[in-house]
Amino acid sequence: MGIIIHGGNARSASMRAMASAKKAEFDEAEKFIEETNEELNKAHRIQTDLIQAESRGDKTEISLLMVHAQDHLMNAMTVRDLALEIIDLNKKITQLSGGN
């Protein structure tokens, strides 16, 4: 469940970062990206613990919940990558239009 929770939190923070960038609130957008990265790190730690346990011989059941968790995490990572691009593009647009 931790992967799902932290993945969802990361995705939400990335979405807020993009919304902030659309309003040229780039400091706020960067704070949301920091939050995204912290949440992704938490999810990755849980994932790494599961992988290490499996490598020691502790089998993890491949359930629908586990598949959903992995899907959630990968989706959050993709949204973060897109958010970084959107923020960068909005910064360039703002600069070209004579904004901040």
C-alpha cells in the first residue's frame, strides 16, 4: 500500500507543480517538484526493500494489488518527467513574453 500512497502523492504534487507553472509561479512549482521527489523516494525505498527481500529468497506474491502499485509508481514517475518539461516550457514562454 505504501507504493500506492506515495506514488499517488507524487503524482498529485506533480500536477500541482504544472498548475503553478501555468500561472508563472515557478518557485511554488519547484517546491511541488521537491515534494514529488520526496514521495517518489519513499515509494522507491519500499520497492527496493521488496526487491531485496525477494533476492534473499523471500517470495512476494504477485497480486493485483502489487501490479497496481507498480503501475501507480511508474505513472507517477512519468507525470513527474512531464511536469519538469512543462515547467521548463512555461519558463521559456514567460521569458519570451517579457514576464518574470
